[in-house]
Amino acid sequence: MTADGRRGVASRPGNLDRLSSGSEADASVAGIVILLIEDDPGDAFLVQEYLADSDLDARLHHVSTLTQASNSGYDPECVLLDLHLPDGQGLQALRLVLQRWPQAAVLVLTGLNDAGTGSAAVAAGAQDYLVKDQVDAAVLSRTIRYAVQRKRVQGAERRMRDSRLQAEENTRLQRGLLPTPLLTDKTVSAVSRYLPGQQRSLLGGDFYDVVQTADGTVHALIGDVCGNGPDEAALGVGLRFGWRTLTLAGLRKADRMRLLEQVLVAERPHDGMFATVCTVGITPGRGEVVLLSAGHPAPLIITRDGAYPAPTTYGPGLGMAPGRARWTETRTTVPDGAGLLLYTDGVIESFCDDGTRLGEERFIELAAHLATIDDPHEYVDTLLADIQAADAGRHSDDTAMLYLRWPSGAPASANADDHRSHHAASGR
């Protein structure tokens, strides 16, 4: 940068760290860090002097080459870049700086006969350019201030845009994870709830579904892809869509599991990802329920007298032993008027007031304590409210529940005591 007649050119080697401030410094950019990449000591000295004479409160660091800049460890909010350096020229040098400090406002320094390159630099991503022969303290401080503010605004707009796009993507995934039950029998009640871990958006690996086939059978699914996030949510959506399609197509439960595992193995981003799944089949007007579990907790049978796990034969989770897993159906009879509560393990991994995990036994006790609540919506809401109150936001996993009630004509002998005996005999 050439002198304007006010100062002689002086050489001052080394780092030009200096806190510059004027009496009327702009608080919005106070204390910003500026990195000057300039191989001419005289030009570097003039930049320092101009900043000292300006009203800009800034700390200036000076290096002579792009290599020194990249290795400096500085985190500048503004970079002043000479486009003619020993190890970088023109737009190539600019691209390296933009890549190294994408969050910084970059101003390029050009000569009077190189203003075209300055314009090209702005088109390539620089905030502005300074013609060396036309710079003074006021021009330098004003250009830096505006460049930093524009970069901040651009960053805020980008974050808002990204947030909006993420929210839209989450909404699409949520519609896939949280379906509308496909029921033709209005006497069947299906109440579902989904709670994100640690107050996150509704985005995780839990999924569920309910459909009724032409023969009147009500089929329900609940599952949990290990982990939580967009990958797990997307896989959960795929598994739910696949299950609904296979169910409506009339495939047997074990065949559905086998095909769902093929989908999971083909779609999962890494071999360590798996899913647990539980499906049930219910015929309204009958007390028999057909269950199949791929490593998922057994549903709870809810009666007015209490709650207990449905007897279930467990197979491995989907993806744990691809091609080798076997799943077996379990048939059980539920008492007249009972409901079936399907849930993911996020429920039992919640915390209690004493700081320990809720666990299956205490969850069953809580579900049994509230069993006198007849309205399915009120029952599920009260159950989740009690769990959340004790957990106090300490839980990090997603939680899903699906509560089914239907008209039943189970025989009188199929009472809760018979099922508790069956449960005790099964060892679970």
C-alpha cells in the first residue's frame, strides 16, 4: 500500500498485534480480530497506522504468506488479503482463505490498475475490495465495519434458512414416523404418543403403526432403531412403510419380519445399526392376540385389576443376525375389556425421583396403579405425565407408546390371574 503523503514508509517486522480504538468506537464490532496477509512491510505498517487513527476497536495480526496464515492458529472475523503473495496469487489465494476461514469477512487489497480483479474477487466470495492508493483511516475502518456486519447478516440468514429446511425435513420425517391409524372398525381405539428425548424435535428412531386388513384383523407395530437422529428416523420411516405394505399385502408375521430385516440391512448406513420390533394381531370381538417380538419389550395387558406383560417368545432384533434369525408367533388370550400397551424402551430407561432408572418392574407397577382410568387418552397422558415428572428432563432417549382397546368376548376363565401365572411360568 503506497503512502498518501502523510507518512513515510517504515518497516516493522513481525506480528503487528495491537488493540486499536477511537473515542467513538462502534460497539457492534468492538474487539474484532483482523488478520492481515501482506508481504510488504511498508503496506502492513500503513494498515496498522490507519487502524490506530480510526474509530474501529480491533486487534490486528500480520503475516506475510498464506502458509504462515494457515499455520497461525488465528480465528479472525476479518481477513485483509493482498492478492499478490509469494505463495498465492489472485483468486486462487482468495479461495484458499475462504476455505480456511469460511466464517470471516474477507477484504482483498488491489492496486489501482487491478480493480477488475477486485470485482472478480467479490463475485468469488470476498465481501469487498480496497484499492491501495485510495485507502485512508476512514475508508479502511468503514469498509471493515460494513464487511463484518454483512458477513454476520449473511451467516444469520444462512442459519435461519438451514433451520427452516431442517424443520421442513423433520416435518416430513415426522409424518412418516407418526402415522394416522388405518382403521375401518370405529369400535377399536388406538392412542399413540411420541416424546423426544431431552426436549429435542420429534426426530428419532422410534416408530409405530396400526392398520386393519380386509378380514377385520387389527395389526399393530412398534419399533425402535438404535440411536436417534435423521439417519435413524429415515430408517424407521422406511421400516414402517415396508411393514404397512407387507401387512396389507397379507403376508404372515414371520415373513414380514424377514423382509423388514432385508430392508434394514440394505438401507442402514453401517453394520452396527439394528432395530427392535414388536407386532400384534387382534380380532375385535375375540380375546385372542397374536404377538411376535424381534428383541422388543413385550406389550402390557392392561385390565381394571392391574397390568402385566403379555407372554412372548423373543427373537433377535432386526439386523443382529441377518439371514439367520428366526421369529416365533405367540398366541395369548386377554380378559374381556382389557387393553394392550405397546412401548419402546425409552419408557423404562427414564429416571425416577431417586435418580435410578425406572425399569420394567416399576413401570408395570405404575401402569397397574393407573389401570382404573377408563379413557384410553387420559390413561396414556397420565402415565406419560407421571414418568416425565419423575424424570425431570434427565432422559436422553425417545419414548413412544401405543395403547389399543377393542371389544372383546374372551371366556371368563381367561382372567388376569391365569395370565399372571403364565407370566411367572415363562420366567419373564
